[in-house]
Amino acid sequence: MEVPAGLNAGKEPTATALPSVSQPVPVNITVMNAHDLLLIIFGASQHGETGIFPPKDREWWVLSVAKLCSSSPFLWWNRPLQKTPKSKVLVTFVRVEYNGAVLGDSSKTDALPDGTAEYNFSTSFEYSPDGPNSLDVLVQKPLLLTMLEVVPKEKKKPEKITPLGQAVVDLLPLLQGLRSLKVFAPLYAVPASPSEMLHPEAMGGLEVTVSTKELLLSATQFSSGNLLSITLEAAYSVPAAFIADAQQNYMACLQMPAAGEKELLLLFKNGIPKADGNKEPLPRPKQWPLGPILAPGALNIPDSFIVGGPYEDEDGDLTKSEDREFRIQAESTRRVVWDTERRCFLDAAAVAVVKELIPARPALPTRTEGARKAVEDYHKRITSIAVAILREYHELFGKQLPDQGAIDHKTLEEQKRQLDYELNTSGKYFAFKEQLKYSVVKIVREKYLKTTAFETKEQLQAFLSELFVYLVDNMHIALNKLLSEEDVSPAPPSCTTREQLLLFAREAEANKDFKLASLFYEQRIARDQRSIQSWLDYGAFCLLHEDDTKAKECFQQALCLDSNHIQSLLLCGIVAVKLQHYEEAEIFFEDARCLEPSNIVAWTLSGLLYEMKNSYIQAERSFREANKLLRAQLEKESRLLEAAEGEGKEPSSPSTDTEKIPDGSADKPPAVVESATALQEAPKGNLQAKQVHPDFQSSTSQDVQPAGPQPPPCTIFMKTVEFLMKVNAVGFVHKALAHELLSLQGGPTCAYHLAMAWTYLLREDFPRCEECLCEAIQIDPTNPNVWAQKGHLCYLQKDFDNAKECYEQVISFVEDAADIHFVYLRLGSIYLEEKEYGRAKQIYLLACDNSATCLTWLGVGIACYRLKEMLEAEDALSEANALDNTNAEVWAYLTLICLQPTVCSLLLCVAGRAAAGGRAVLQILRQARPAERRAAAGDPRRPAPPRLRRPFALSPRAHKVTSPRALGPASVAIVSRSRRDRGEGQGVRSEPGGGVRGGA
């Protein structure tokens, strides 16, 4: 919708107005003369007797027309020369029409040789609020003028009348406070046939005057109303039946709100169906609501166009980027086109009706953020200056201890004089004043909104006085706050460590809650912003999820903490390659080689980078150097091994002497493990298994320790693959594996197939992953990592029977798999689904012993709850709640335990926290018995329950667990403290974290 300029655009649209006049008002029209009739005649066709089509240049064309007509200036195109003298005279008259009615015809007039004709014809129509020519009609329909040619009689042929052109006159200015308007209306040529093309300059003109004796709308009526302009462009993607018949046309209707019983309908007629496969041109003119007329050019509203624009700037639907393809297709296929503009004047009464339908928006709140921040900055600046001055005082006179008594006034004055002298002579006073200047300027601009100069000195002095008082008052506020601050007790230590936060991040990542995973990574960084490993872990997470820019920032931040950190240099080079900054990556790799010339991974990555740059000679040199370093390293390890065996000592693992791997730990196992992005899919109906965390070995952290040593990779490429997989550099992994395949003599190794399986799991290409794992099993059937990854593949494919067999095979080995924690969690979830609660409890306890998390204790709690071991279930769930008190499933099972007859006193508190878990948690709560549900609802028939037999704890309690290898299905138990030690019967108080802790 558009509001024409000059009208009250601030009003809301409504219905038609009724002018103050009740009697009909004559609207007088006078057609004075016509101009440029030659352009109308000769531009009405492409072809003439000379066979020349007039060009677009108006001046050249007009001169050519005059030259052709020099002998007979009134010959028109496509008309043969007449033999009689009468045929050389052009006779025309003008017909005036309004709202479908003919108002009259002028007298027949001979055109002059210069192409003009004088008519001086007057006519009129009556404007009446209740008549056919009402305000609704006047505001949207123009006056239509048609020029007709009269061909005189010839012998037996009668007189012939032919239309030459048409013009329109907009009557809207009569409603905008004018009583008379004189216009030069463009006169558009009438084509001889619908298919005939007209020259764009085939246009003459008519001088027309329109006047009234009194105003049609008073100034008050006009200012209190509003003019609504509505343009209907087209309807897209219409049914195929709409365009089956090209002779049809369509009408659209819009009902406007009105005051009283009167209703206003805006009709858009003559919609043309199209299916030509072409979009409508832009810009294109808007058209009058006149319907078909003889001169198509006269339908165009002057200086009013449909200009289009970006889809995103529109207010309607289908404005998103994913809708672009559909819109392009819809706008060029089946459509109905109107391109028509209609107007509607809305009076004050109708505007009131719309205000009721569309309430006005509340006023925007006062913007105070800038002023508040300016004052806060001033307070901070005052505080920092006060601290600096206090430091200067201590350096001059030392610190005054409280037990030394008060200083006398004379001594204080002397100290103040010396301090002032020191501040002035050292230049610090001037520096402090400059520091305050910027803060004061911000207060003047943001608080007082003063940005221009003062007109008089009195205004300036008054403002300075007010500003001085305000600044002094806020200075006292800042100083009082600084001096009145008491020693704040340190925050209690968090019950979670950085290592546990890393595991929580992996859990959220597996559940595809990347926002929560990012939050845990950020919490690790906030815990210690100088921890290089925390920055690298977050960067590896961002690298895996294609946030290369943030990954680059994390790696560079780690490098800022230690510019000689090899791992940070390599990761900065890797992300630079991914961003196609090859020169920058080469610098990072070269710095790593210079700082640690014996680093095999740095040389290998440099060779892979040179290959990308087609520098094959440099690449070969880098690979040779890496192989040389690897051979020297293996020889050294062999000598150390032989020496240890000769002395009868237990030889150390060769992997402990290898170069540092990305997380700085030298004893990481080289086994290739599943990516952290593998999705966790539990058996249907099992809520716990949905929160099993992913493979922690894909992390760059040293927090997860291996279960035992394994042989290191024996090629430079597999050592590099091990590094790259830990930092999620998938692109480099593919390139290194390609080299590994070419360099192998006896065929691919087990580690190679495991690495390939990892890449296929990232792409969720399960068939190829299975092929690689089958090859790995044939090569090394006793490798627990192969069986673990095989189990993960079956688990993700929901083949839980085979997954269980693989996992059971893994835990039967003496040596644990690298991701044994992940194996425990998934195997436990399968046991829970199969209702083998005793075995599930055993497995989850093993997981707790390996590395306790919220999910491991949750699994123990679920298994104990199913086994009706409510005391142990409550203990386990309390431990889970202590590790993560935001887990809704933990709260849900605590609710079920509270529903037991002795513990429903805390039901409402716990159930409220559980309800935040949504629909999945409600499924758990539905398992409660009817009597328990009545207790949850506060059944008055049930007696008041006793106090809770023991409190929950937010801090982890020490649980002694029997050795995992000695545990059997029936012997697994939690050995917790006695009920007396736990403080049975003590009071209960809430904790900020949402848990409950016992208190004396």
C-alpha cells in the first residue's frame, strides 16, 4: 500500500468520506486545443508508403515527418494520397467521457498546417456524494478524452469516423484543495489493430481545464482523512484451469472498513491470464482502473511505476532465501496480471473504525542504554584514577596500618601538598585529566543530549554549573563504593572439573545440541582463560562443525598464550589451509619446524601443503626429512628396548618416547577411534540411552587417559593421521591416507582401515564403514578398538543384537579399547532396553569407575530403580544431580523415587525441575502407580508423609566400588555411608543450583 505525497500519511486507512456539501456540484471541463497531431498520425504504424519505420530519435523523426509532409502536411501513415483537395485537410473532434458516460462532443475542426487544432469545447458533470459520480469515483477514475478523425463523404461512400488518440486527466487535485487545474494531457495514438506496434514518440497533447465553483473537500475534512492507494500486481502459481482459456479475464475484490452501514468494495477488473514463461518486466507502469480502451498507452498512470526490489525487503511471506527458487518459477509460469492501482479516501469516522480494528502500537521506550553506559564508564574512570592516586600516596608515605592510629591534620595537609607537587611535576595530573575528558564528553552527549554550541555565554555558564554538580555527585558515588567495599569471600569451588566439562560438551555434541556443547567449551575457557588446551579443544570443536573463523580465533588465542607452542602453530596452519590462506599456512608450518626440527608431523604437513601448491620438489624434500626422522626415532627406541631387556628391567612402551601429539601427552594410544560427531541412537523407549556421550578420544584433550600402551604407527602418514583425527582436520586426513595407501608394501594396515572407517562415519556412509571394519577384523581380530568401532556402527544402524555382541567382545579382552567409556554407556543402554537390569547396573558401575559423569550415574540410578533398590537408586541419582543439576531426566527419576510412601515431601520441588524436561520426562512420570500419582497431586485422603530419610547432596560423595574385574552380575553394589553418617532426620534447605542439601 502506498500513500501519495502531500496527504496525511500518519493516519491509518479506513472508509470513504462524505463531504460537507449535500447539493450536487458541477465540475466544468474545457478542451481548448490539440498539439503535435502529426506525431499521432505518422506514428500509428510501422509501415507507410515509403516503407520507412521512424527511428526512436524524436527530433530526427519530427523533422523527417515534416519533410515528408511538406507538400501535403495532412497525409497520414498507411493512407494513400487522395485526389480531391478535401482529402488534404484533417478534420477532427473531441469526445469527453467520465465514469462510462459520454459528456459531449466538440464541433468538427480543421487542423492547422502546424499540426494543431482549436476546439474551445466545454461540458460538465455533477459531483454528488450520493450520486453516480461520488467521492469514491472521483478519487480513482480519471477523465477520458478521445480524438476522432472525420473522413468526408466520397461519391457513394458515407462519412467515416476513425479514432486517432486518447488522453486521460486525473481529477484527484480537486480533492486536495484546488478549485481549478489546467493540464497538458498526453494524447496517445490508437493502433489500427491490436497487433500493431506503435512508435514510443507517437504522442500528441490536449490542453484541458477542469474547475469547480467551490471546494469539494474542506481543509478540515482533508486533513482529518487519509488517502489509501492499493496496487494489485499479479496472482502467481494459479491453477492450470485459470489459464486454459486466454480470452477469459479475472476480477479481484477488497473490502474496506467503513463507518456506519456503508461498505466500500474495491474491484480490480480485467486480470489477464499468462503462461508464456517470461517474467513481467521491471520497472513497468501502473494502470488506471478503466478497463480496455482504444489507446493502451493512455491506461498508464503518469510517473507511477512498479519497481520491484529484493525479496528480503518485502513484508509478506516467501521472503527467505530458500523461497527464491519457487518464486522465480512461479513468477514466470501460470499467473494472472492486473498491475492496477485503486484509490480510496478515508474520512475521520472511518479512520476511527480502523483504529479500533488495528490498535496503535505503544510508544517506543525511552532509550537510556547510552546514558547509563556513559555514567558507568565515568564511575570506572574515577575508580581507576583513585586507585592510581592511592598507589602514588603509598609510594611516597607508605601504607598506614589501622593499629598505628589516626594522622593529625597538619601532617595530612603536608602530605597532600607533597602529593599535589609530585602529580603536577611528573605530568600524571594532566594524564588523569585527559583520561576523564572522554568520559565527561560522553556524559554530555548521551546524558544531556547536547551536541551543538551554546548561543549565549549565560546558557554555557548555566550548563557548566549543572554539569559540575552532577559530575561531583557521581564522583562521590564512585569513591564511596570503592572505599566501602568489604572483603568478599571467595566463590566456592565448582564441583565439576575442566575434564568433566569436556565430557559434558561431548555429550551435548552427540545429542546435536551444539549450542549447549559450545557453552560447556566456553565454561572451560572461563574457568581458566590461560589454559592453552581449553582453547585448542574449543577450536577443534569449531573446526569439526565448519565454523572455520571461530576455530581460527581459538587457535590464535592459544598461540598468543605461548608463541612457541608447537601444537598451536600446526593448528593455525591447518585452519589457514582450510580458509585457502596457503602462504599464511606455510609460515606457521615453517615456524613449527624451526622450533622443533625433529617434529615428524610438522614436516609431513608441510609436504602435504606443498603438494596443494603444486610444489612437488619441496613436498618430496619434506617427506624425505620426515622419513629420516622416523627411522632415527625407531632406531633409538630399538636400542633402548634392547638395553632394558639386557638389564632385566621391564621395558617401557615405545609410544612413550614418541614425539608430542596434539594434546601434549606422549602416551596417547594411536588407535583410531570413532568421531565425536557419531549420533547417539538408543532403542525405542529408552530415554537414558539418548544421552550417551560420544567418542571422547576424538578430543585434543589429555583428560582422557588410555587403558594401555599400543604399538605406534610405523609410517609418517599414519602418525600424521593420528594427529589430524584428534583435531578433526578431515581434509588433511584424506590426503595423508592417500599417501599411506601408496607407500604401503604389504597392503593396508588395520590402523589404515580404522581411519577410513572414521571418515565414512563422519559422512554417515555406513556400508563403506562396514567394509573397512571387516577388513580390519581380518587383519587383527584381537584388536579391541576394531570390535568397539564395529559395535558403534551396529548401534548407529539400530542393529542392537550385533552391537551387544561386539561390545561384550570388547569387555572380554584383557586390554581395554581406547573408547571403553563409550562402550560401557551404549552396552548399558542396550541392557536397560532388554530389561537386563542387573547387567546394566554392573556395566554402568564400571563406567562410573572408569570416568564418572552425570550419565553414568543416571544409568546406575535407572537400573537400581528397575530393580526396586530405591536407596541405591536415590544415591546414584543424587550423584548424577551433583554433576549436572540441569538434566531433566535425572529430576524425573528422582520424582519417581519421591513418589514412594516415605519420600513424597519433596515431590513438588523435584517434579517442578523435572517438568522442564518436556514430553520425554512425562513418559517417565506416567510409569508411577495411581496411588503415587494421587500423592503427587496432593490427595487429601493421604496422610502427611514423614520427613525425608536422608538429604540429597550437590557435592559428589566418595563411593568405594569393588574392583571392576572382580564384579559379577549379582555382586555389584554401591558401598555408601550409613544413614547415620548421612545425617538422617536433619533439616533440608534449598541450594542455588536447584538441588537440596542437608543442614544441621
